[in-house]
Amino acid sequence: MRTVSMIAFLVLLAAVCGAQEIYYVSTRGDNASPGTSSLPWQTVQYGLNRLTAGDTLRVMAGVYNEKVRVDVSGTPANVVTVRSHGDGEVVLDGTGITTTEPIVAIYSRSHVVLNGFTVANNQMADAQGILV
């Protein structure tokens, strides 16, 4: 009986731990890639659209000319993390983008961490960099 309980616990633990993934984005990436460190995605929004609770998106250094919307929530135990990779400055740049959205938009989501970004050039009336 004890062996069955231990096996059930290990299967459950593997399922929970296996659900947490780390993905990567690079200006030199390709959205057709698997999002690994050696084959990263190209755009932050593409990466955001693939995250689930507990996942991390690491954004490599560069200027990303895009506005992004976070449409995923984490949980208290499985936070969604979007962070710079730590290999240089990461800039979300709104230059030339004419939508009225902020550069980073988070509507009705929770347990999301953003860390290590510069937000720049949302050039319009009542421009917002980050809206939560």
C-alpha cells in the first residue's frame, strides 16, 4: 500500500513540475521555432500567447518594435514570469505603431511578473507605457 501511495505521489509531482516551462525570445529568432534557448521565438507577443500558468518567458537583449498584451494568468503557486534574459537591455518600442493600446497591456489577469524591460516611444495623445 505504501508503494502505491509513493508512486501516485511521484506521478502527481511529475505532472505538476512538468507543466512549468521556460521559453525564449530573440530578435534573431523565428516564430516557427520551438522557443528554446538555441531556437527562440522572434516576438514577445508570440511567446506570451503560448504561456500557461507557471511558465517563464525569457526575452533576450534587443529592441522589439511591438506592443504586447498579456492574456494569461498564473496562480499563487504557479506565477507567469516574463523577464529579460540578462544578456543586455530589452526594449519594447512603440515607434511607428499607431494602435491606441499601451505598449504593455494587462487586463483582468493575475499572478503575472514582468521584470527587466525598458518601455519606450508610445507616441500618441494620452500615451501609456504599461496599463494594468
